[in-house]
Amino acid sequence: MDLTRTDPEPADSEPMDSVRVGPEPAEPAPAGLVPANPAPADPAPVGLVLVDLGPGDPRMAADVAPLIRALRPRLSADAFTAFAEEGHAQGLRFTVAYDTATGRALGAATHRVLATSRGRLLFVDDLVTAAGSRGRGIGAHLMAELERRGRAEGCVRLELDSGTTNVDAHRFYHARRLTVAAFHFGRELDPDPGTDGGPGTEGGVGTDADPGRDEDPGTDADPATDRGSAGR
């Protein structure tokens, strides 16, 4: 996944469902399971708070959209709104890292719990850090929170996609005990005749099939234009 290059405006409203982040003691993780604790145990960024947002919250357009759209350039503002509403209805959650001193959104993760034949998974769709916040551990602590939520939801794995050329993101994920377990295949689908093309092209939700890269992860699913499935 790739780090975004955004510097969103400060949020005005009071955060809902806030979760303060702190370091956890590292312990070995069972192979194939969501790690019991994040690794490495990076020091928590000072004044960081994680907030879950959803459709209808003005911070979705003000704070989340610029981060996700920087990761996925083909996603228009209207398409982001449509995607956020549909994705949320399908279980997608938007977790945003805010600086408590400035109110700025420093990073975001979109994620969902999936029931699969392999067990319950916490899948990270997007993981992105604002350009001015790279190197502060934002991505690492978003990942730590996602691992915690995955365990709480009874997930056996945390998974994400990352573009094959996104080597910075790969280093980040390998350092946190994620391994390359499968190939991700995909192809573009032509729209049905007589339709407007649906979400995905210009003005649509975007059809990325290649996960990208990160310093702080962020996740894309389209190789050609995205930094990857989980970009930081």
C-alpha cells in the first residue's frame, strides 16, 4: 500500500467511539492467526486518538475522503460518498487516527469482518497515512488496533492486499509478521449493455485491483493506478 500525500483540514466535531492507542507487550503469535500483540512494539504517538466514522458524519467528506482519494486517484468526491454508504452497509468500517492537539486526521483504515470457508477474517481494504505524518508510527498503531479488533471479533487471520511493486509497504508488513500467503488475481469487468457503467470508472467508485504500498499502510486493489490494497 502507499502512503497518501494529503494533509486534511482539522475536524471540528467531537469524535465518536474514540479509542486511545498505547503500546502492548510483544509476545509470539501463533502461525496463521491474528498476532496476539503488534510487532514490533513501537512507542505510541503522543496525542493520538482513533475514531470510527460512518456515512452522514461530516468528517467523512472533510477528513476521510481526501486520504482515500489520494490513495485511489480515480475515485471522485461523489463516488467516495456512494462507496462509503454502500460499503458501510456491507460491514465496512472507517477508523481514523486524529491528532488530539490539532484535530487533524493523520491516517485512516477501512476494514471489515468476512465469514469465509477458512474462518472469520478481518480484511483491511485501505490503510493510509497523510504525507506530513509519515514516520510517526500512525500506520503501526492503526495496524495494532485492527489486530485487537480482529481478535475481539473471533477472527483467525488479518489479511490485506499490497501491490507487487510496493516494496516499502512489503517491508512494513513483514516487520509486523504478515506473510505472503497467496496470489491475488483479478480482471476488469465490462459494464452490462445499457447501464451507466456503475461505480468504478471516472465518477464511479473505482476499480482497483492492485493493492499498493506504504510507510504507514493503506490498501488498494488495483495495480495500475493504486498503491495497493492496504496503503499506509
